[in-house]
Amino acid sequence: MKRNLRVSAIVFMMIINSANAQTNVSSIFIEMLFPQGKSKALILSFDDGNVADRTLVKLMNDYGLLGTFHLNSNKLCTKDYLTKEEIKTIYKGHEVSAHTANHPNLTDLLKIDVIYEVLEDRKELERLTGYPVRGMSYPFGNTNDFVIKAISGLGIEYARTVGDTNNFSIPSDFLKWNPTIHLFGKTNYIPNDTANDSRELAQFYQLTNDFLKMNSIALFYVWGHSWEYDGSVNKWAEVEKFFKMVSKNPDIYYTTQIGLVDYINAFKNLKFSVDKTMVTNLSSINVFVKMNGKVYTIEAGSTKQLN
Ligand SMILES: [Zn+2]
């Protein structure tokens, strides 16, 4: 009788322990970190392919920054736009992405014309760059459910709007990708609208400083146009000041937009065992995760034991 009681007590303890263990397991969330275990990522994205991109890209290269450039292939080789011949060399090491062939307002078009604008742009930019072009930004930032449905299945993996979030979140729907903020707010964007310039500039730098201080996962997505700064030494000096602020920071993952999309997809495709003690990474990208306060590197094409 006494012995049975002791056995019951041991079994009871085991049940308690196993219940605790299960509670612990279910509370371990798998957190994505950026490459090298970093928590901050920066995307710089510019539209239109204006000749001022020559100055802009040179400045970015000087500061070791990466850019995503959205181009209208039918506008290239016309007044104020880059030539087709220089695309490959100017944007070397950066990402060339679509912005439609002719820059129409997509929400005004028939489905067949939306499809034409996107595919035609992809096809020509791919010929010019020599790699698959897999993303875009919406002309004028305009989109709706009709446009998103029309571009689904055209090989477009992300599409950016101009709806600034003023935060550092990663969008859940890559085809409705709202950026953090326009470079310098709208300071240089609307000609002659000087009333709010200093306020917008201050707000932009506040956000930049907030980002630099962040410790949790944060994406700072800044977009703009090189033509906004062209013809003004002061404006280019401002661009350089910003580049200097965000460059060469060991805590920041510098990436093109498609680079971040590929990384997030690699994270989402990790195959975990039910108890989360094993994980397989089928992608060609090393993925960094945090579990229970510990950082793990899941090497490309490997299965790893987690403990
Ligand atoms: Zn544009």
C-alpha cells in the first residue's frame, strides 16, 4: 500500500513535469533575426530612373549603401532619363526593379493594359540587366484590389506604395508594401510648398534617430526620387548627411528589397520538428533565428539540432 502511494507520487510528479515541459515548449516562439543576427534592416528605394540617379548611385556607392531602383523601360533614352546602355553598369550591385513600362496610373487601366505595363517592363529590364526582375513600385503609389489581382501571377513578388507608415514594421502582404517614409518627408517633393519643410525635415531625422536606437526587429524603408535633389548643392549635401548617418553601422543589415523578400521567405520556409528541437533550411540563404533568448544560425541547405 505504502509502496503504491510512492509510485503514484512519482507518476504524479512526472505528469506535473511533463505538463511544465509542454507549457515551456508551447511558449517558445521562433523569432526572425536579420542576417548575422542583426535586428535592424535598411532599404533605400528610388523611382523613375532620372539622370540624377548617376549622382545618387555614386553617393550610395561611396557610403557602401544598397539601393532598389524602379525603372520605366519605355522612358529610358528619352529626355531626363538614363539611357538603356548605362543601366547595367550604373546599378551594378544594386537592384533594378519594375515601375511599369510607361508610368500610367494603374488604377485607371483595363486588366489587359495593367498586365502589358508590368510584363513589358519586366521583360525589357531583364534584357538590360541580365537577371530576373521580380519586384515593382506602383506609379504614383496607386493601387487597389483590382490592380493587385491583375499583377498576381506575373512574377512580381513585392510592390511598393507611397503610403508612409512612419514606423518600422515589415508588411504582411508584400504586394501592399507601405514604406516607412519619403526621404526628408515631403520637404523636396512638392515644389514651392515651403511652409511645412522644416517640420517635415525634423520629423524625418527624428524617425532616423529612433531607428538607430531600436533594439527589436525594425525595418527602415526610405523611398524617393533622385530628381528631387538635382540642381541643388544644398539638397545633395542633405542627402549625403543622411547617408553618412545610416552608413557603416554594424547593427544594420543593408539590403535591396528583393534581398529582404528572399530572406523572409527563407525564414518562413524553415521546417521545424513538432517539439522545435530540429529545423531544416532548404534555401540557399543562412537564416538567423532567436528562440528562448538564444540566437541560432540555420545554415543554408542543412538540418540543425536546437538545444
Ligand atoms: Zn514614378
